[in-house]
Amino acid sequence: MNRTLLALCIAAAFAAPLPLIAADADAPLPASDAAPPDGTATPADGTPHHDEQLEAVVVRASPLRQTSDQVIAPVAVLSGAELDDARSATLGAVVARLPGVQTTYFGPGVGRPVVRGLDGPRVGVLNDGMAASDVSNVSQDHAVTLEPFLANQIEVLKGPRTLLYGPGAIGGVVNVADGRIPESAPANGATGRAEINGDSVSHGGTGMARLDAGGSNYALHIDGLYRETQDYDTPEGVLENSAVKTRSGAIGGSVFGDWGFLGASVSRFLTDYGVPNGTHSHDHEHEHEHAAGGDDEHEEENVTIGMRQTRYDVKGGLQNPFAGIETLRFGFARTVYDHTEFENGQTGTQFFADTNEARLELVHAPLAGWRGAFGVQGTNRHFDAIGEEAFVPPTRSDNLGLFLTEQREWDRLTLELGARVDRTRLDPTAAAPHDHEHEHAHDEDDHPIGKRDFTSTSFSFGAGWRLADAWHLKLNLDRAQRAPAEEELFADGAHVATSTWEIGNAQLGKETSNQAELGLHYHSEFVEAKLAAYLNRFDDYIYLADTGTEEDGLPVREWTQANARFHGLEAEATFHLARGPAGHWDLRVWGDTVRARLDDGGGNLPRIPAARFGSSIHWSNDLMRASLGVVRYFDQDRVTAYETPTDGFTLVDANVAWTVHSSDRTSVELFANGSNLTNQTARLATSYIKDVAPLPGRSVVFGVRAFF
């Protein structure tokens, strides 16, 4: 089946006759030309633009602030109307239709990006260049504390990104740029946007608003969001204990001038959500009775999570601060995080994380034709889990890293070099800073191995050849190392939300990734196409393996490591079928596949994404846009021991938006987004709870957006 997918992807990306055939066959699909005209993130006023190409968007996660087409490493950016059409309750769901990117799933409130088959601590989730600092990398049932509805743009950098963002980002980085600390004055003194919507699958909705106001040398920002949904519908009935309630907001401000900028923000994220237990009812009346206590048949199975995070950010940038330095950027973030797992309404395990992160980045003036950046990054984190079923001991993590990246361009060749060294210490005997009114039993004797220290080194080489004006070839070679995370080393006990008994291994060593990727890009007025093939060889890959045994009635999973190999293919092509007074027509065809297994006949790795193939058609004019898309997820039967395979399924989605009022400064847009319109039973191979919690059934979201 993967050979068939590869053939389809190559044909879609590079065969000119295909769009004509697809158009005649009334093929379905999305918005791909939604980048703002200035080549930056979505404008602060949120006004949608539909005539620019995505390649014009500046990647904020790039220290040289290059556009996505200039970055040699594989990158994808969502902004403008394309981001509006993709917005969802979780970060993973928003980016899940990008080639090579899927999502975990632990119910509608929890979804973390999976990049080329890698997730958890291997994928860095950033808030405008600084770590999200939640505990979503500890377990799949923990939500990401970033709200995609408040983002200006979302960037996905695939492959090892350890050079700039720490030794954990061995698989990729997802950066959410939200503009909570303004770096320039808002247009016309004040800009903003607001949205309210409701959906049919969970009988809930979302409301959000953001405002930026200021003058020539200062700006203020405020935003807020409220979301509440009920247990959602599936083709098998209502999935109980899947309701979500989220609140988020921030206040920020900056001063700026020719010298640069300095700003700060305070944000708060709160969410309460159920962990689906696989119990289905067949009407919402039953669901509401259950919520009110009228039906306690399955009450003993309910686990809910209440999560809170407060975040304080300070950022600044100086232009030409001293000789030889063009730009100096610095940032500091402090986050205070906690969440509680409630069992039938009673407090169970509690998780706490206090994190401080500091970053200094300097972009130097050209040296012998080379442009680049260097800097230092440090992180300190206290992690604690308390309760009878706390499965990870209190752990202090410290990391200090130095990095350098350089780039030089010739006529048709661009080279990029990078290096980073990190020192990481994990100490399970350190006292946590919290007063939990709880006597910790953990001490040095509980973990005889004590502290673990790791030195990680990473190197990268990238080359881009302009074979012709339309053809570009890119090669990336990376060696990246990652220190094990606290749960991989020290876990030992029952994790109620995942219904497993998790055992760490304090003897784990560093994990090393050696990746090679070759990408071919083609750009013309008619078609934009990309094809990429990659191979990632891991030394001492760390993974969670099912043992087939039980402890206290729970399946036992152990952290272990062995050599492994990932290889995959990604392809995407957008055909601009028509441009004229009647509107713009675009056809997008895409696909991806990844294969992951242990070396020496060790078998498949768990929870690897299924191969996909998608097609969609998009139409837009000055006042309207509409799209229809189809994505086929193939069977995933290459599973590990004790893991169930997933059947293939096809998802049909549609979007329509109509600008009912527009002026130079304001616009109002009515929209409707449909998903899973054929009401397919869909289970993601990446989900721990795929057997009990399918994706939502047929859903239509109606709403209104205002931009000013």
C-alpha cells in the first residue's frame, strides 16, 4: 500500500495533466493562498488575505527571520485565512493536515503534534520561541497550554531542531506566534479581532477576542477566550466523559523605537476536561442525566483533569547594540503549572511544574560572506507529582546550552551549518519548591542511582541548490542527541488517566538521531510542489513498551531503549487552476507515510501514524471562499506486540466563509466548517485510547468573525 501511496504522491506533485483530470472529475479541497501581503504573520487587524503565496510568510522561529521558502530545513506555516479554516480546540488538530504532521488524541481537549512519527519530549512546543513549559510531554493525556485560536501564525519545523531550541527537540518544533508582546505599533492605532462559534457534534462553542492598541512608540495587548463543550457525538453514540471547558487570557505591552523593543506579558490558561472511558450512550438526554448524577452505572470509570498555568514573559530586541552585532534578542519566561486528576470527583494524583527559561540570541554582521546567530539558553524546572498514585518522583531538571548557526549564499548554492552543546542534570532527590501539605517519601534511597548528568552535542549541515528558476533541491544532514526525560528515567507506578502501570529505567543513556533528508521543490505560476524523502537512524531510541503483564489489574509498560530506524515520504502539490473575475481555483493534492521499526528484527514501534493521501479544491474571490477536501487514512497494521491495529477511514471536510461587511479598516465574516461529513468511525493509530474513543462524528461549526 505504501508503494501505491508513493506513486500517487509523485504523480500528484509533478504530473502536469493531473489537475485537468481532477478538475473534470469534480475533485474536492482547501485554502492555500492565504498569507498576508506583507510577508509576516497574520496582520494584527486579522483582515484575511487570499492572493499571496504561503512562501512569503516570515518564520519567526528562524533567527535570521527568513521566509519559509528561504529556510533550508523543512518548514510549514499556517497563517491568514488558511489558519482560520484550520482552527481547532487543540494544537495537534490544527496542524494535522500538513504533510508529515499528525496528532495524538486523548479526547477533544487533548492533542499534541506528532512530527514524522515522533511525539512527546521529541517535539518541542513553543510560545513565540520559548517553551510552553507544561507537562504535555510527560503523558498523552496532558493538554498543551497554548490556545491555537489566539495565534497569529503557527510554524512547524520538521526534523531535528535541537540546535536552536534545546536537546529535546530531536523530532521537530511547533512554534505558536501569538503577538502577546508586541514588537511594533498596531496599524491605525488599534487593531483586533473577535470570533464566536458553535458546533453540532458537542453542542458547545468558542468565543474569543483580542485587541492591540498604541502609539508610535508603545503598544498594549489584551486577549481572552472561553470554550465549553459537552460530551461529543460519535457514529457509535455519545462518548461519555468527553466534555471540555477552557478559559485563557493575557495582558501584554511593549515600548519600542529605532533602538529596538522591550515588552512583557502575563497570561493564564485553565482547562477542565474528561478522559473518555469508552462508554457510549445514544442520546444527549442520557448524557445530561449522567452529568447531573441521574445515572451512575459507569461512574467508577470517570477520570477528569483540571489544569492551570500562569505564565510571565519578558522579551526584548536591540538593533545594532554594538560593533559586529546586528540584532540582540533576549527572553525570559516563568511558568507556574499544576493539574489534578480527579477520580469520580475525588482528588487523585496532582502534578506541579515550576519552570524558568532564559534565552539570549545574537545575530552577527556578515563575516567573510557568512551570516548567522549564536547564543545561550538555560532552563530550570521543578517537577512534582503527589498522591497515592504519583508515578514520577519530584525531580529537578537543569539545562544549559550554547548554539551557533551559520549560512552563506552563492549564485545558485546556499550552505547552512550549525552546532550546539548542552549540559543536562536530572535530580530525583531534589526537594520541590511547593508546600503541598504532603510528606514526600522520596529520598536518596528510593533512587540509588541519584542524579543523572548528560552532555549532548548536535550538528547540522544543510544545502540548497537552485537547479533552475523553478527547481530547487535541498539536502539536510543532522546529528542530534537527547537526554532522557524524568518520566523515562524515574516513573514507577499507576497512571490512572492512561489506565497503565508505568515503569522507568534510571540507567537509560542518551538518544542519538542521525537523519538525512532530500527535498525537491518546484515553483511556477501554475503549480507549487514539494517532495521529500528522509531516513532517521536512532542509536538507543527510548520508547514505552507493553510487557504483556499486569500490576494491580493494570497493563505494565516499561521505558526501554534500542536502535531504531524511521524512514518516510511526504509530497504536496498546489495547482492554480484559474485566476479571474469569477474567482481563484486551486487544487491541492498531498500524502505522507512513515515506517518505524527496531533494528535487528526487533519489530515495529508503537503508535506510528497511518499513511495518508488527501485532495481538496479551493475557490475564493474578494468576498467569499469555499473548500471541499477528502483525506484517506490507510490501515495501520504494522503494530507492536499488544497493540491493536487500526482500520482505514476517509474523512470529508468542507469550509465556506462570506464577508458580509468590509471597509478599509473593518470586516465581518460569516463561516461554516464541516468535518467528517460522511460520519465515519475514525480511530487514530497515534492515540493511546483509540480502541475506546473514536474521533467525533459528523460536525458543522457555524460562527462569525470580526476584524478591525
